[in-house]
Amino acid sequence: MKLLQNMTVMGHERVAFHQDPESGLRAVIAIHDTTLGNALGGTRRWCYASEADGIMDVLRLSEGMTYKAAAADLAMGGAKSVILLDTPGQEPTEAQARAMGRFVETMSGAYIAAEDVGVSPQFCAWMRDETAHVMGDEDNGGDPSPFTSLGCFNAMKACLSFAGRPIDFHGVTVGIQGLGATGYKVAKLVREAGGDVVATDVNPHAVRMAQDELGVRVLADDEDLFTLPGVDILAPCALGAVLDAKNIPTLSAPMICGTSNNILANPESDGQLLKGRGIVYAPDFVANAGGVIRLAGLYLGLTEAEVDEKVAQIEGTTLEILERTASHASAYDAGVAYARHRIDAGKTRQPA
């Protein structure tokens, strides 16, 4: 892949690579934009099909973090890091975490790491033994997933409102793809609000727990969540790039709102396809910002009440962006324009 060309097109400031022979760590940090402040973004541990796939993932994720922080009105930039695993499900080690912490430390605070897929609060705590620039361990924000899920639930309210429906989950069916840290909590919030949930996950334990504890209906082997009749809101809550030109034409749900990052494989064209079909789409970097608001808020010195208020504001921000969709190519485009306006305003406030 043409890394420098992609950095130029996507607007990245810095991409750094690191390998540590003793721990086996192979990692990449991508800093997208620090106009509004130091860049916060999770550390993802994942086994990619190729090194190029991992690099493209960290580029897209870091770009999304810039828009996420800006749309949430946080004085922070956007970044992300990935740890490239040799095999799927490779167990995390303290040595690997400490090596990653030392890598983060070389950024001198321009990048603040946090929890993401494959990284636990314990892993963050080990990283923090080597650098102060980590959020997400038990002493620094803890698990942000409850805030991510709550923010997504708030964005779902905006989708219902924009669609002309009551902000009431009774009679609403949410289809959740992924019952992990955020998806399970979204299911719990929907069920507590009186809604129905149909879900799928590759982890049979997560499926059984959702059935037993929440009364979630699990997708049958011959059913497809994306084409299942009766689903009102489709909530992708696993990995990204799940909606594309192949499956968007057959989607049955009239609303899309999930916790996944980069739900659209090709945001510009896929966003236009969704708009063309009249499907209400809450841009993922707006809907799933609750966790970032939690960690960034604490890093910036916000009180718990101020953090809670910002998570609650996701509903209003989502609705405002949806209302702007009519004058943009798509809801994704409207969301990016909303975030870019804040970033551009930040540039004008900076000293020459």
C-alpha cells in the first residue's frame, strides 16, 4: 500500500511503527489530527489477514477518532494504535503491554492510549507502568463500554425521533450484531426500556447469557440479521466495514445505529446508498462516542456530571446531523462536515 499517499489523502500527521523482539510486539500508532488537542484513541489487538489490512485499519480508525472527538465538542484530537497479532486469540502478556507502553511514551503525550478490542483494563494498567499517557485502567476511567453503549442508546432515540416515531422502545425491535462489551449493554438498555432484541454473536457463551439474563431472541442458523423482517434498528456492535454496496440494497431495517467503528466499508458511497434508500443512519463516530467522552473527559478534568451531560448530548447531536442530511450527500457526509466545522474553528483560534 502507498502509506504516505494515504496519509496525505486522509490528512494524517504521523504514523509510527515499532517492534520489540523480546515480547514479540509489532505495533503501529497513527496520529490523525491534533488541532483541538492531544490525540486520544484505543489500542486494538487483532490478527489481520495482512499487514496492509492492519495499517489501513489504524488509518481509518484514527481518522474516525478525530471526527468523534470534534463532534462531541472535546478539546482532543484523534489517533489510534493497533497491535498486530500472529494468530487469532493470542493471549495478551504483561511484557507485550509494557513494550506497548514504552512505544506510547515515545509520542511524548501527543498520543493517549486507551482500551479497545482485545485490550482489557489490566492490559492498560501494565502499559501505564511504562507511560502516564494511558486511560482505561481501573484508576483512570476504567471500562468505557457502559458509556459507549449508553451513547448509542441515546443516538437510537434521535433516530426514532427523526423517523417520526415516538421516543419509546415499546414495540421497537433492535437487531444487534455482536454481544460483546458494548453490544450486550446496548441490548440490556433496550430491554429495560421495553424494546425487543434479536441478536447474533460468534461467542456461544455471550449468546446464552443474553438469552438467559435479558430474554434476547437469538438469530436462527437460517436467518440473516441484515434482511430479517421486523427489525426496526440494526445495531452493528462488533467489527467494522459490515455494510457495503453488496448488502445495503437488501437491508430490511429502516434505521442503522450501532457501537462499531467504521460501520460502512466505503463511507462516502455507502452513505449515499443508505440515503438513497431512505434508511436513517446515525454516523458511527457520533453514536459510539460515549466511551471516548468518558475517558477524554476525565483526562481533561471534567466532572462526572459534565461527562454524563456530554453523553446525554449525543442524542441532540445525532438528531441535528440527521436533520442536516437533506443538504448533504449522506448522513456520514453531514457528520463529517459537523466535525470539520469544529476543527476548522479550532485552527482559527490557534496563534499564527
